Amino acid sequence: MTQDEAISYCESLPQSEASFPFDETTLVFKVANKLFALFSLDGENRMALKFDPDELEKLRESEACITRTSYLSPKHWASVMLNDLDNINTGFAWINDSYNLVIHTLPKKIQSNYPLLS
């Protein structure tokens, strides 16, 4: 999976918004004003995604492309090294999961405004 493919996919998601709130090299994607994906545009070809904490520990052990993030909670967030990700569909699924986890944190009344991704 290339960084361009992952960014294009995030841009295509319903009500996804891209911005640079931290600096000019960190592209952030939000839904409902909450982060679901971050991209380092400084040539490292990686993204940070939100994961279910129980699943994340298992993934860190089984997937070489998943590492700890520097500035986000390691309980919920991980860096995905895109050069080491073998299956593009796995990357898309992880992006969907991150998006859905954010939707699930919203108040019930607001959740219905945002579709869950499959």
C-alpha cells in the first residue's frame, strides 16, 4: 500500500475532513471533528490509526508493520509502516476500523448521522 493510496482512501470516506492542525508535514483526517488517521508526509511512508486495545496488542505481536506511535496513546493508536504492509485490503480494513471506532465514541444521537463502514 502506498501513502497516496491510503490518503486517497481516507479522502473518499463519508464526511472525512483533512487538515494540518499540528504542522505542515502531518496530515490529519477527522470525522465528526475527531481524529481517525494521521499521515507523516516527511518521507517515512507511515500512517497512525486508532485500534481496539484488545486487538492492537495481538496485531503488534503478529504484524511487523505495526509499531508504537510517538505522540498518541499507545493503548489505542499505532503506526502502520506502509512499505511493510503486504495486503492493500488489510490497510483499507484498518482505516475503516479506525473510522468506525471514532463513530462509536460519539453520543448515540449523533452516531446516526455517520455511516459505519464495512
